[in-house]
Amino acid sequence: MEENIITLTIDGQEVKANVGTTILQAAKQAGINIPTLCYLKDINNAGDCRMCIVEIEGRRGFATSCIQKVEEGMVVYTNSKAVMDARRTVLDLLLSNHHKDCLTCIRSGNCELQSLAKKYNINKINYEGEMLEHEIDDKSPSIVRDFNKCILCRRCVATCKNVQNIGAISVSNRGFNSSVSTIENKSLNDVNCTFCGQCIESCPTGALHEKESIEEIWTKLRDPESYVIAQTAPAIRVAIGEEFGMPIGTNATGKMVTSLKRLGFDKVFDTNTGADFTITEEASEFIERFTNKKDLPMITSCCPGWVKFAEMNFPDQLHHLSSCKSPHQMFGAILKSYYAKKEGIDPSKIYVVSIMPCIAKKFERERPEMKNDELWNVDNVITTRELARMIKEANIEFEELEDNEFDNPMGEATGAAAIFGATGGVMEAALRTAQDTLNGQSMEHIEFKEIRGKEGIKKAKVNFAGTEIKVVVVSGLSNARKILQEIREGKADYDFVEIMACPSGCIMGGGQPIKSSKIRSEFDVAKLRANAIYSIDEKSTIRKSHENPVLQKIYEDYLGVYGSDLAHKLLHTHYEKKEKYKLD
């Protein structure tokens, strides 16, 4: 026997696995699928749901394969009659206290409970009994919580507590009365939730979902008095295809644009153009702070989930945040000022719809700071998933669409803006512009691969014009807490910090296509989407934000210089302390 290698038998097949491997993992390595519900790779393996039970020869009862470690000579059966009958009973019991409005459920067709019920041929409920009724929490602008569809898998709890280190939700009560809830059963709107949406991404059913807001958009699209503009974030184009059966990470930019035009939008613009404005303003702000050694490190403010986290947990550190608005908010402000004047359109008639990978953008849209001249910078925000629903509702065959291009002049953007979608992208784009500014010339080296990748914390030192700049890139709020604590305690000497609430950045945002635990175990979704993002950058003719000709013209004709009074009015904002919990 090889050291640290165990030989066992699973369904008559000899399998070799490392010491410490679970039966579930060993079976997967052998191409044997064991169903799961509560299991979520690297996040949750509590063995609560009992769907992954197996029989082990010579032992009484069932073993939970997601936590049971393999042993030398072990003989395992994953699909015996006893196992299959037990799984059917588990499903029956789950369904007995589950609202079965599957046809109208937002997760219909992409529900792990529904898939297993179909797989195990559950066509009637044998254990009809008492069904608890819970009030739906839809008070927040971002998340709807419907415990009537919860199966107590605890995946959302593990994600919120262990991945994001927030703990906004937890399991309360015991037995039949157990529930996933908040402190004092308050709305998610009134507790320390950041609206990152990672709980939605981990939920196997429709118990958690985004606050849908597409009906208002349909109304505006049919209103001849409204001039409706769509703007799409960089992460959308590399994920929207997944909603229509395309491979993970497919760049579907052209089809996305065509679908939006078919839906009836008057103009389809690229949020990447707004990202170029963010970079020029942010790089300018950083250089000023760095030169004057003021309020360092400067921390990016593109991510509203991260900003809300900082306002609630580190209000004493808000002076470190960049005053720049996020790209779609900047772009909305430009559209309702410069673009409206240029095209002779009444700004009050312009209705800007941001299509985002993020549900926290719905919260950000309603922040009172995101107004100019009493007009919202952005009027509505929908997610990748909501856009897909609109396309399907309009009976558009997405995968058969021809490719189209964004409308000009606001559809021209750089490769630097495209990489915003991946963790490290904002920092890399800012460094490209800051490097040219500090060196006084256009530099050839523009790829900062040392800050790329999925790691939650990436540190690097860059040298511009003989000056060393220390940077750190952070994704995931548990990692953000670590870095902010270092800064608070004076233990950090960073100059520039990028923080994104979602692990791996916007490509894995809370509004992106939801992947089952099986898909997440088999594919590196973040890597596939990120590769597509970086491919867009590599193929771009212009790869530095400050070289965007549209941006240059708007500064020349309208804004003046970076950081001008008008630029500050339209493109910058401020943040303030927020309470973690609202009193009744």
C-alpha cells in the first residue's frame, strides 16, 4: 500500500484515494455521482440534509458521505435499494413543508431540490402534515427572503458567516420550528447585511433571490415619452450566455447588445466607458494623495457591498475610501448631463438602466448621494439573471442572434475597463494610468499579473519613476475585515488598496447565473469567466483608460481637467457611518 493512499471499493469499482478524503470526494474522482443538497464545496459540509447517505458493508445504518472519511478496504454502496428508499424519504419530508409553486418560482428549472425530486421520481407526497407559513421579507432593495422555500441546508448561513464573516443570518429555534433568520427576525434591510448576494448564489432553492425590478423597465420601454438607455457591466458579457446553455465564460458581448436592442432600448452603451472615467479620476486622486501623503492608503469605492460593509463596521476608516462614484453611477451622471445636452434630450426624460452582476447595486442606486440636479444618476438596476428573464419573456432566441456593437459615442471603452470584472482589475487599470502619469510618458509594460488570480489577498510592490508603491488587492468581506483591521491598528503600510465584496470579484457577483453545487464542484467558474475578461483586454486596441478618445473629448469639451469642480460634482461622492441594526 502506498503511503497516504487508501484503496476502497465503491459500487464494485476499486478506487484509490488520499488519506483524509471523504467518500463523496472519492466517488467523484471515480466518476460516481452521489446527490447532495447541503454540501457546497469549500463552504459547507455539515451533513445536515442526509441526501448523500451511503451504505458501508459491515456497518449498521447509513454513513453521510460528505463527512465520512475513506478507510482501507472499505466497501461502499451508493445506490442500493435501502439507500435509494432513504433518499426518497428525505426528499418527501423536505417537500412536505415546502411551498410547491414550482411553475411560478423564480428558481424553476434551476432548483436543486426540484432536480432531485425529478431524478428520484417523486410525484406525490406521502408525508402530508402541518406546513408552517412564514412572512416573506421583501423590505430591502436587493434581497427577498422567503423561508417558505427554505430546506434548512444552511449553505447561506455558512457563506455569510464563514466566507463573508458577516453573520447576518443564522439558524434559530429547534426541531420543526427551526428557521434561517436574522437577529429578532428583522428584515435583512434592518440588520448588518451588505447585500453582497453570496447567500443567493449558494441557495439551492428559491428561498433567497434578488428583488426583481423588470416590470418598471417594460413600462418605460413602451412609453414613447421615455428615452431608455441600457448600460452593461463588464462581467455581464462573460456570464449572460450561461443562462442560455452556452459554456461557462463565453464572451457573448455581441449577442447581448443585439438582445438589448431587440428589447427596445433606445441606446445600448457600455459601462466600461464609465469605468474609464472612474480610473482617470481615481488614478488622479491617488497620485494627489500619494504625493501629499494624505489619507493613505486610498481604498477603491467601486463596490457598494464593500462600501456598506465599511460604513457599518469601520466608519472610522471611511476617509481612506476614494471619493469616486462607481462606474455605472459616473456614467449615468454623464448621460444625464453631457450626453443629454449634446443630443438635445431633456435629462428628465432619460431613463438609465444598469445591468449589473451585483445586487448591492440596487441598494446603491437608491443612495441619496447618487443624485445630481435632483435626478437619479441611474433609474433602475437589474442583474444578469433578470436580463436573461427579459430576453426569454420577449421570445428572443439568444444563442441564434447575430453579433452587434454598442452604440456610439458612449460605447467605446478600453481593455483596462473590461478587467474591472475580475478581482485586481480595478487596481491594474488604475496602475496603468498612474504609471504613465508619474513617468511622464506612455509605458509599454501594462500587465500587472502579480495582482491577478482568485486569492483573497494579493500584495505587491510596483516601482514608478523610481518610487515604490505598495498595493494590496482584496476580495471577499472576511479578507476585507483583516486588511481594515490592520489599517485601523496601524500595522499596515499600504498605499493603494482594492476591495471587492464578492470572492473573485464581480464575475462571481450575487446577480450572476447561479451554479448548482455539482457544477461548482466540477468547474472553476471564476477562472473561466476571468479568462474571458482578460481575453477582451488582450484583444483591445486601446488598453489604458486615459487614452479613450471619447473620454478625452468629454474632458476637453465639458469636464475640463481630472478632478475639476464639475468632475467632482458629477463623478464623486461621500460616505458616512451606518448603523448595523435599525431599531423598531
